[in-house]
Amino acid sequence: MRRSMYMLVAVVGLAVPAVYTWSSSAAGSGAAIGPSTIRITSRETSRVRVDLGRPGRGVGDTEVIRQNLFNKRIRSKPIGFSEYVCTFTTPTTRACNVTIFLPKGRLVAGGSIQYQELYELAVLGGTRLYDNARGTLTVIRTTRRPRRQILLFRLAG
Amino acid sequence: MRSLSLSTRMIAASALLALLVAGVFALLIHAVLTLDDARDREARSKEVTAAGVELEKLVIDFESGLRGVVLTGDSRFLRPAEAGRRQLPRQIGELERLVAGDPAQRRRVQALRVAIDDYVSDYLIPIGTIARDNPDAVRTSLATEEAKRRTDAIRATFNQLLATEDARAAASAESAETQSRRAIVLGAGGLVAVALLIVLFGLYLVRSTAYPVRNVAAAASRLASGDLSVRLKEGGPGEVGELTHAFNHMAAELERRERELELQNELLRESERKKSELVRIVSHELRTPLASILGFTSVLLNRDAAPEDQRRYLEIIDREGRRLSALLNDFLDAERLDEGHLALDRELIDVGRVVAEQVRLFEGQSEKHKLDMDVRARPLPVHGDPNRLAQVVGNLLSNAIKYSPEGGTVHVVAEQDDGLVRISVRDEGLGIPKELQEGVFGKFFRGDAPASGIPGSGLGLTIARSVVEAHGGRMDFESGRGEGSVFWMELPIAASN
């Protein structure tokens, strides 16, 4: 259960376009559209697990995680937030859908997460500024308490 | 166009030579500096490459440690990498310092710094932490691929950086080689050119200075040895032209002064000769009457002579005394002529009357001679000094009598002709040979007279001609050996009113 929560928190770090919105130099990208590599960090603010079925972590359990997103190279306050909605598919694996809320639009990523310390999701799309975004999101946990992550977007276009 | 002076030419030539030498040296210095710069760039590129390789080695160490962690899940494999992290700032700082002057490389190094920092802080350190917490999480293919992706990106930047530096080092080496060759060619060419220019300048100096000076020296030697006719060909640049011109002027002036000196010497010699002649004439002419005077005076004093003899002696003494007086007057007149002080007391006179008086005066002086006077017009008015004109006529008559020792008729004609009064005195005497005629009117000229025992000072005709010319007239003669002589003079006739 705890691992699932961590993984969800990591997904919340999908705030790449926000970084771009706040400052193009923050992550080294010049445009939301087009190949680029973007780095932001996240801090988990809440984690709720809905234990369905037998008590304890099991298939079908659901986990909802909320994170604030940062680009501390630009500013210390959050630049947005993210929401993870994960459903356990095995006791150690969960399928997650992540929505990243940024000032100029939203990004959506999804996929299966085995280890919440290090995982990779597909960027499925976005709205407004991030319309038709595609690529991968790699998430690495940096601290456990509080749970912080580094989110690295590699966008194809 | 005015020719440039030699000084200006030499200064200009020296300046040109100096300019060329300076230019060659400037090119050489530039080539050497460029070579030095190319070598510096090459060395710097090599230093950058070395520093880059050193840095890359650190990253490889990180990667090796990470691979160990990924394979084993044991975070201890990261210990060497952590040690390397401490060297990272220094090595990147060194690399940044080396590329500080190259904006493009500086950007690459900055990107490299960010990439390595991100790799360490965003991946290496978290993976170590994760490996301790959950070793299985870092033994996934994702961990391996992510590590590879990141190190590949860093390695690509390294490759770009090092390739650029390699290319630069190669280009710098080639540039250094080119500059080295250029410096050698420039140096050799410059040396040859400068040597050639110095030789040309020397030849020019020899031609423009040494040759003319040598010519002047040779000409001066000839001048010193007495050849005053030597002259140089004038011309040449500035001072040389002035030198040849000045030399020629000096030679001409020396020649002119020598001629003047010779003339003055000649005049002095002539003067000396005339002085000797004067002394001789004076001593001779004065001695004769003086001897007579002294002799007859002694006879009168020491002997008892008959009264008629005493009278005759006294007449001789009187005549010789007058002769002495006339001689002295002639000398005084000659002196006045020399000094230009011949004074005339002019008035309107009848020259015919003057002539007649003189003819009467000289008549009966010699039993052998007859004076025939023909005054063809009366009056013959002339504005003149009667005494001086009488002196002239008397001189002509006296000469006609003296130079006709065999006797004969002396014809005197006074006439008016074309606004002039012409008086001529013709004798039937010795005549004057052609070769002596030129000096007849000269001072102390006596021709053959001394040899013939004819007395005289040689001043009479000189004085007579000067007097006539002072009256605005002229005097001349026609004569030949044994043909007698005709002396004539012409005076401007005075206006009738």
C-alpha cells in the first residue's frame, strides 16, 4: 500500500509544461511542442488508499495521491499540482492514471507501476498548451519522508 | 619640375628603406605572433581535451559504480563515485576556465556541468538511496536504460566538446605549421629584399655622391696644378648640381682674375718700361740743353770772349733754356692728361689765323726747309683754346721740320669741309714705316728718331691728339717709309652766329 502511494506521488511530478510556462530556461526547453527534456520535482501532500476486498493490499484496491509541483530553480512556491488515481492489478503492481494540473493546461500520463521508487509512464496527451503531447515520464524518488520525486519528461512532440 | 635635393633624396631613400625594413619586421612579428597564437590555441585545445577526458573518466567512474549498484543492488558500489563527486567541481571549474574565451565551448561545458549535476543529483544519489531501501527497484531494466540514456547524453556532449577541441587543435596545428612556413618565407624574403635594397641604396649613394665628389676632386687637382680651363659637366641632384655649378663658377672666376692679373702685370711692365723710357728720355733730353747751358755759361765766366761771341753764347743759352722749359711743359701736360686735368680755355677763334701765326713763327728756323701755307677759307671759326690749338699746330710743324733732315717743303693747308675745319701738315721727310705707325700717338713713342739722332720727348703727338679730341675733333696721319708724312686734324666748325 505504501509503495503504491509513493508511486502515485511520483507521477504527480508531471509538471513539465508548467515549468516551461513559468520559465523557459528552468528546464532547458524552449517550447511545449517539439522534442525536449524537462525536469521538475514534486512533494506529496496527501495519499488515500481505498481498501477494497480483503483487508490489506490486494487486487482492486485504489490509491489516490495528491502532490504539489515545483521548479525550485525558478521559485520556491508550487507551480501546480498533480493527482494520481491508481488501481492495484497485483499486490505489487498498480495501473495509474495521472493528471498534472498546470496554469496553461493539463497533462495526462498513464501506465503500470511496479516499483514506486523508479518507474516510467507514457505521456498520453494534454489540453490547451499541451494538446497532443506525447513521450515518456521517468520518475525517481529522492526522499521517503516527505516523499519527494524527480520527474523527467522526454517529449517527442 | 624642380629637382629634389640630395639631402631630401637621401632622407626619402632612408625613410623608404626603414619603412620597408619595419614592414618586413612587422610582417615577421605578426607571423611569429600568429604562430605563437596558433600554438597557444593548439596547446589550449589539448589542455581542454585532457581536462575533458579527465572529467569523462569521472563520469565513467559514476557509471561503473551505478552499474554495480544496478547489478547487485548494493549501494557500496557508489562509494568511488561519491569520492569522485568531490573532484567534480574542481574539474568542471578547470574545464570552464580553459574554455572561458570560447563562447560555444563555454556553452557546451555549462551544458555538461548541468547534465553531470543532474545525473549525479537526480539519478546517481537517488539510485544509491533506492538501492539501500529497495534493491529490487534498481535492478530493473528501466534503471539500466535510464542510466544509459543519461550517460549517453553526457557522453554525446563530451564527444561534441572533444571533437570540437580536436578539430581546433588540428586546425591550430595546421595554422601553426602554415604560419611557421610563412614566417620562414617572410624572414628569408625580407632579408633578401632588405639586403638588395641596402645594396641598391649604396649604389645610389656611390652614383649620386661619390662619383660627383671624385670628379670634383680630380677637377680641383687640375685646377690646383694650374689648369684653369677645367670645367665640370653641370647637373645632378640638388647639392651635387650646386657643387658642380659652384666649382665651374669658381674656376671661371679664377681664370678671369688670372687674366686680370696678367693684364695688370702687363700694364705694370709697360708702366715700368715707360718709366724707364721716361727716365732715359728725360735724362737725355734734359742733359743735352743743360750741357749746352752749363758749357756756354762756363765759357762766358772763365774766358774773355768778344762781345759778338758773348751774344751768340747767350742766345744759345736762351734757346736751350726755352727748350728745357718746353720739355718740362710737355711732361706736365702728359701728367695732366694722365690725370684727366687738361683744362681748356675755349673761345670763338679763327683757326686760320692760329695756323698763320705758327707758320710765321717756324719760318726761318731752318735754312733747308720751306713752309708753304694755303689757307683756303677765312675765317675758319672754331670754339677752342687758342693756346692749345697753337701748341698742336706748332707740334705738327716742329715734327715736319725735325723729321725732314734733308730739308724740303712743308705744306700747311687749312680748309673748311662739310662742317669741319681741316688742317693738314705734309712733309717730304723720312716717313713712318708701317710697322711703327700703330704706336705713333703713344706716350714716349719716338720710332726711329733716337737712331736718327732726332731729339724729342715722344709726348708731342700724344698731347696734340688729346687736345684735338678734347675739342671734339680727331687727328690722324698717312705715311710710308721714305714717302714723307701727312698729319691732319679736324675740328668742328663753330656756328656762324
